[in-house]
Amino acid sequence: MLVLAKSGARGETGGMSELLSRHRAVMPSWLPLYYESPLEITGGKGARVTDADGNTYLDFFTGIVTNMLGYDVAEVREAVERQIARGVVHTSTLYLIRSQVELAEKIARLSGIPDAKVFFTNSGTEANETALLLATYARGSDEVLAMRGSYHGRSFGTVAVTGNRAWKNSSLSPLNVHYLHGTDHAAPAFRGMTDREYVDACVADLRDVLDTTAPNVACLIAEPVQGVGGFAMPPDGLYAAYKEVLDEHGILFVSDEVQTGWGRTGTSFFGIGNHGVVPDAMTFAKGLGNGFAVGGVVARGDLMDRLGALGVATFGGNPVSMAAAGATLDYVLEHDLQGNARRQGALILEGLSALTSLPSVRDVRGKGLMFAVEMMDPATGAPSSPLAGRVLEATRERGLLVGKGGVHGNVLRMAPPMTLSREEAVEGRDVLLDAVRTVDAGA
């Protein structure tokens, strides 16, 4: 008879070294873990988490921009408990789901998209796949424009439109993809240009792509702030300039709001609002469920309805995830977390700007509670992933969790809970300042 070991507390199943060995034995080698000694998070409250050894950390990465309200939020927990207590965890979209309809109504209204409709999925990857299906079907074309440095998911179709080779596992593609400039202002070809000159150069390149290699494009898919790309972002207004050209050709625009939605950038409820653009479709996921799996697409009704075949998402929009997402969105709106993101983000960025004087820091950037520190080799000026790795370890030692990304793996990226207090913002900022300065001094 086959006997499986029971899951349980750390004392029942061994320490971190044993758990790491078991992880490596059964999980794929391409599934990365942070830190030289990976940690297991076993508890959380507010903006802090606790690991299996009892250490507590201020969390500035929130499960990759996912625990938008932090941990153990009563309103979300109670909404989920009420739904589970009803005895219905799942029904499927073949039946009416009241909480799904109510959440879709709120998202459609907040999106600003005319006559919007919403389709729920389980993740950002699935959401982007759906948006690509809508656009390519509507336009009768497999040609898609995407951005250099972008990341849109791990599936076959979303890998195809990902412009970051560290996350691009296959050169095979179901789509014909053309990549645009927009977040590479510091590249030699554009260095020294003003934002206006850079935008003009990017638009000229877009026109050239359309004139020479892309005769029938379905859509442009773009992140207002590139998440995995190290929170790189185009100048405000670039996508408005792009959209003028797209509209001339009837090309659709999809904004990937998986990391930028729900007010996180502080100055706009959806990231694309910073460009003064209303897209044809937006994708969302991550923070909306505050840890529960939820994603989706909100799009023009005529675009959403155009598909000719039937479709469902078995778990998309299930009652438990809808309860969590509805409570999360209500909390964001009722507590003006967009305003809090703007205030705390400005406080943090103002302090971090001092790091740009260090030889190993190439850039400090951000919008609201999305901000990053980019590391470079002080001798050569080349992107330095090792230095970023050292900062990652140094912040953990000081009780702060941050993320790491960028095309070259040299960017520390942070997205704290949008409930972050001023005191927590100052604490995390000061830890980061100390960690980067210490690593720089030893570089």
C-alpha cells in the first residue's frame, strides 16, 4: 500500500535544509527560490510576515505584488469564511454567480471602457491569453505588437509576447510578434534625448514597423509599468502617442494591468491612466484577490462578444475567489488606498533618491508603491545581478523582504501592501538605504 507522509508543522517534517532537499527533488529546476538559504513563510499580519524559524520581516514584495492589503485582513477573511460556510466553494460559470456579477459590474464601471464586459480567469497569464484571443479573432490576424523588456506570463502564447529573454523559454510562437521601444530611454541610441524626443523616436519606429514588417496587426499589448522588467516604465504620454497611430490602422490596444491595477501607481486607478488612454481591453489579476487566485479581462462589449465559439473558465470567477476579490476591492475604495500609495510612495522615493549618488546605483525609479533600485558594476557601469543579489540578502538580514528583477536581474523591485503606514514606509526605506550603502561600500 502506498503511504504518503502527512503534512504538518515544521517539527513534524524536518528543518529548512530537509524541506529544500525535498523541494529540489520534486519541483522543476527552473522554479527559482530567493536567498542563499531559502525561507518558508508560515504566518503574517498586516505588512509583516514570519518564517518557520520565528523571524519577522517587513514585507515590501507581498508575494510578487499580490497581497495588496497585506496579511490577515479581517474583511477579506470574513467574506471568504461566510462563503465557505454556505457550503458552496464552486459551481462553475454554467450557473449564475451573484458575487461574480456584482464584482464585474464594479470593474466595468471603474475601467472607463465604454459598454465594458468582464471575463474572469485564474491568473494574469490566463487573462493575457484571453485578451490575445479576443484581439486576434477580432482582427483576423496573428500579428501582435509587444514591448521590449516586457513579461506577460508563462504559457505558450504569453511567452511569445514576452520581451525578456530570462523568462522566454521558447522561440516557437503561435503569434507573429514585433517588439517596440518604450522603456529603454537609457540605451545608447536614445541616451541624451528629452522625454519628448524619446517619445517622438519611439513613435517613428512604430510607424516604420507598420510600414515595413507588420501589414495587419491585431493589437499592442503593453504593461504601463513593466513588473518583471524591473519596474521600467515609459514616459507618461507614450502610449497616448502610440494609440494615435494604432487608431489610424484599427489596431487594438490591450493594457496589462496585472501589477499596476487598483491604484497601486498612486496617480491613477489603472496604470494606463497615467498616459491619458482608455484601452480597448485591460487584463488584471494578482492584487485583486489579496492572495486568492483571480484574474480577468475587462473589454469593450462588442470586442468581448465577438468570439464565435463557446468558452468557460472552470475555476474562473468561482464564489470563494469572488468573495475575496469583492471584499478586497471594496476595502481599496473605502480606505482610499490609491491616495495612500501616492503618499507613502512619494515618501519612500524621496528618501531613496539619495542612492543615485552611489557608484553602484544606476537608477532609482517608481510610481506610488511600485519602486525600484537598479544596480550596476561601479567599475564598468554594466548591469550587476550579483550586487543586486547581495542587497537582497542584506535587506533580509535587516528584516526586510524585497524582490529582484530586470532584464539583466540587476534591479531590486518593491511593492509593499497598499495599506502601508507612514511608520512602516520610513522603516523599510531606511533599511533599504542602509543595505544598499553597505553593499556599495564593499563593491
